[in-house]
Amino acid sequence: MFATMDRETFICNHLKDKMGISIFAGAGVSCGSKLPLASPLLDFIVQSVMPEEISDKEDFKLSINSLPFEAFIEHMIRYTGDYDIFNIFKGKYIPNENHIFAAKMLEKGLIERIYTVNFDLLYETAYRNISKDFQVLYKDEHFTKENLSNKENKIIKLHGSAHDVDSMKLVLNSITNRHKRNLRTNVVEYMFNRQNKIIIIFGYSNSDVFDITPVLDEMDNKNATVIFIDHKWNKEFTYCKNSDVKLDHTGENGPIRYPFVDFPGFYIQDNTSDFIRNWHKIVFNQNITLISNNDMSNQEWKEGLKNFINSLFDVRDKFLGTIYNRIGKYDQAIWCYKRLANKPSHEDYAFACQQLAQIYNIKGENGESNKYLNAAINKVKEQTDLTKNEQLKENIFVLIACLFVKAENCLKGGNYDEAISLYNECLTLASDANFQDKKIQCLQGLSFAYYSINNIKESSNALDKAINIASEEDDLWLLSDLYINKSELIHREGNFKDSLLMIDKAIDLKMKLHDYPNLIMSLINKGTILKNDKQYKETEKVYDLAEQYIISHSLTEELPRLLYQKVILYQQEGYIDNIKSYVLLKEAIPLFVKQGKIHYEGCSRIILGQFYEFMYKSFMVQIKNFELYNDELTDTISLLDKPLKVDFNRIPMNLSEQQIDEKFESMNIDRYSTTTDKLHALINAAIFTKNLAHEEIVKGLSLVHKTDLNYYNKVLKRYS
């Protein structure tokens, strides 16, 4: 992957005396000034507010990596109403060599501009020490094409600036809600879409997958030369072309994410400070001089967070519960919310009850769900005389969420008319309160309810309305989910061509959003459409692609469902491969058991049992080809030849996998020399595989009886 060239030669060949260079910087450039990166900042906050009763804090830390930094901050501010966290970005930090070098190059006209996603003021401070004659663009309204082409605008801050809280609020909200801001799109396109321009990137993690990366993906022309420095403090200078970059989920031998593969230029692994010092020495023929020694402690920013931590501490149960809920850690979320639900006078009591109802609904515990639903609805109705607008708005939100869960419960219980009524009530409330995301979810629910009563026209209309709203809101996350729903709806009507077009739209968006779990689900859905259209080879290619994503992003929890779909593929007439099916089933079933997915486990066991039944029938064919056997064997074979019937009272063998494998090994008839011995071996093999088939089918039926009564009855009828 990597080519050999020393750092100095690379700089002389690709940067020295080149025109049209700009710097694009991420948070990594400010570490030397003692500003924290996202992970240690959020880790410190979490450690400060997490209750002592939660002993295992590692699970929660994983959420830091699963949510964008901006979304995490937005959640905290939404619950505290405290923007003091921004103070750490405008403290008296001293520019380091990254900022000083960039400012010096900018002042000498050796680079055109500095772009950054950082909130801090370090580039401005560094440049102000050299020149007062410059402008900084940091608000959406600043990002016009006219302003971007004005050379006096030296520093462009895509994510707002710490000295203007309102600019940061807008960014936090747009990233959390995944709303594209068109004027910021202008900046990304201006940076990366111009020929004969060089963008050199420092300290950037490529994690802006909700705003910058989608714009890069959508650009038709990728003309700028991108030189990306991946900071590795302990590695020698290495580089390769962008087109040769290989992703590495560990981040050691390649980037975890990399949106610049299609751009001309280079990916470099190097110590960023060494690279900048070397570049400075080549350009100015002297070592870089710092403004002064930076005596600020790495703990300084923690002191500045005291007030914010205190305000967050007051709402920690609500905040922690929300984050746990977002990452699917439901038991931990329940623990946090119950601390609030045990305090009926607490202002967040209704919210906590609604969240508990929703989680228990997901877990399938309808009794608990309804208990908390009623508590939340009653509490909200008690508070109709509230005068504070924000509190009133939150109560309306809670009421909508409660009614929505009730509608879902009705949908699951087959009470479709009541579900439609509740969804429509939710829709009215959401429309009046202008909760666009809730409007979309209500329309999505209406679509499911109408489909359940075979009203395809209304189902499709509701889904189309939801898609239109999500498109207008630029809510790419919800839009991609709706495309999946629309594809399924079209697929069920037998329109494979349009269904494929719609699922491809979903796949495209999921890739741009880097939503890999749902990308894998979308690929599996696409495979199902292709399979039902009898395009088996194409199906296998799509499933293989899904498996590549599972492996490359370590999403092993997505593997069992894919294995099951592959099994179904290899069962199709004209594409049967029993050996592959058997191997996949043996791999998938233990994973389903571990994950508690009883429906998939049950279906897989039935298919495995039918595979054993096929083996049994094959042995019976071989047995019947023997002409010489006595009356006793004739009676045994006649009894064995009866069709397989299910008997739930039969005592199971309960053999281990090792015992089954050993038994199959002993059934190799080629090891026997006489005809009689071979016949007896075949009879024993037929008895064993028939018993195995019965055992797996009974286990499978016992499981699917809880999840799909129609399928249970269909299979039971075959073996009764």
C-alpha cells in the first residue's frame, strides 16, 4: 500500500513553490495547546456524572464513539440549558506550531486560506499576532459563493466559533438531527471541487459523516488534490495515493473512514509536528519559533467545566438514560429512568415513564409498557395549566410519544382500527407543535397499519407523505429508513424492478451516512428482492458484499441474519447447495441462541431438521437398493420407511455437537467390507438422521410457536 520517499523530498515535490494551497484542520491540531479531543472530554464528563451504583462504565464509554461529538454535546445542553461547556474553547490557550506555521504561511501568501471545523480561536490568535487585516467566516449566512471567493476572508470555520454561541447552537442542532445546511455545502464544494487547488489536511478524524462526508460523496467533480496527514506519533513518514487507501477498522495500518479515495493526492502517515517543522524549515530556512512556552496544564480545561458538570449532575439520570437508550443498552437505560419514575413529583417523571414504556414495548413486555404509559399520560394531563412554554412543549412531546407507543401496541395486537385512530391523533398533535420528526414517524406507523388491513393505497400515500417531509427537512437518516419501508411495500406487491430502485436509494444514503448496521440490513433486503425475482447469482453477490461490511466494521451481531438468508438462498430450486446450507446453519444457530433471537433460531432448526430428513431419505434409497436381507430386516426397514411425524412427548437425544460429528464419522459405509455390514450401517445411519431430524424440527416448532403461528401451523401440518 505505502510507497517509499522521505518527508523532505515529498514536501519539495508536492508542496514547495506550489500555488493554490489551503489548509483544512481538525481538532488534532489544537492538542498541543492543551485543548482536549472529543473522546477524553466526553469521558471526563461521563466519569464525573455517572452514579457510583453503575460499576461497569466501559459500556457507556462506547457511546462516545457511536454518537457524533456534536450530538453528544447537544444532548447535554438540551437537558441542562447550560452553554458553559463552550467556555473551554475560548479560554486563554496559546497557539502551537500548527497554528503559527499556518498563520505565517497565510500572511506570506504561500497558502490561500485556512479552513477548520474547530470551535476554538487559536488560528485567529496566531494570525492576529502577525496581521490585523483579515476576516473570519463562521456563520451560515457568511458562506455565500461571493464571500468564499473574496481573498480577504482568510479563515473559514465550518462548525461555528466559540465566541458566538448562536453559531455553535445551529451546528449542534443540525448535526444531531442530521439536517443538511445548504450554505455550509457551499464551503465543502468550494474547497474540494476546484482544479489546480491543493487541500492539505491536519488533525482531522473524518468523523463528520452527517454533514461533510455526504457532500463529498455527492460531488460529481472531485478536482482538488487532497494531501491527508494521518497523525502517527511513533511512525516514520509513509504515503500512498488516495486511490490506493485500504480501510482498517483499528486505524493502525490505514484510516477507519476515508472520504477522499476518489480525489487526486496522497494519504500520509506521519508525526504531524515533524511534518510541519520540516515544511517550515524548507520554506523559511529556519526552525519554527513558538510565541511562548505553553505552561497551561492538561487539567486546565477540566477546571473550566466545573459549573457545567454541576448543571449536568442535576439531570444525569435523564441524560444517561437517553444515551443508553440511543445505543441500545436498554437494561441500563431502565435503571436510570426508574430513578426518576420513582419520584412522581419530579419534573421529568412523565418523560421517564414514557421512555420506560417505549423500552418495555421494544422488549415485548406489554404489561410493564402499558403501566408506564398510563402513568405518563395521567401526569401530562395533570399539568395542562403549565405556563412555561418550554415545559408545555415537552409535555406535548411526551404525550405524542405515549400515544405513539399505544398505537404500536395496538398494531402488534392486531387492533388496526384503534392503531390508525391513535396514529392520526399523534399526527394532529405533532403538526400543531411542528414536531417534524414525529410527523414522519406517525405517517410511517399509519403506513404499517393501513397495510395490515390491506389498504395498500392509503399505506403508500402515508409513506409518500413521510418521504416528502423528510426530503424537505433534509433528514437523511429518516429518509433512508423510509426508502427501506417503501422498497418493502413495493416488493410485497411483486414489483421487483421499482423495489430494487428504492432499496438502492436507501443503500446509497446509508453508505453516505456511514450507518453500517442499517446498510447491511438494506443489502440483505436487496438480496431478498433479487432472490424472489430468481436472480440467484446476483443475490449471492449482494450477500457477499454485506458480509464484507460485517467483517470490515466488526459488526458480528449482524452476521446471524445474513447467514440465515444465505441458507434460504441455497434452498431455492435451481440453486440448491445442501452442503453450504448445512455449514451455515451450524454456524448461525449458536449465534441466534447467544443473541436470544428465538424466531430465527426456530426457523433455522426447522431447516436443519429438514436437511437431516433429506439425509435420512437418501439413506433409505440406498437401503432399498439392497436385494438380500432377511425377514427381520424387512420388518425393520418397513417400519423405518414411514414418513416423519412430530411427537412433542418423545424424549430427545440431546447430543453434543462433538457426539453428532463422531456419529456421522462412524456412518461411513466405505469402511465396511461385507454387504451385510454395509446394510446394517445404512440402517443405523437412517435411524440416527431421522431421529436428529425429528429433534431439530420439534425444537424449531417450539420456538416459532411463540413468534409466527402461521408458519408453525404450516410446518406442523406437514409432519402430522
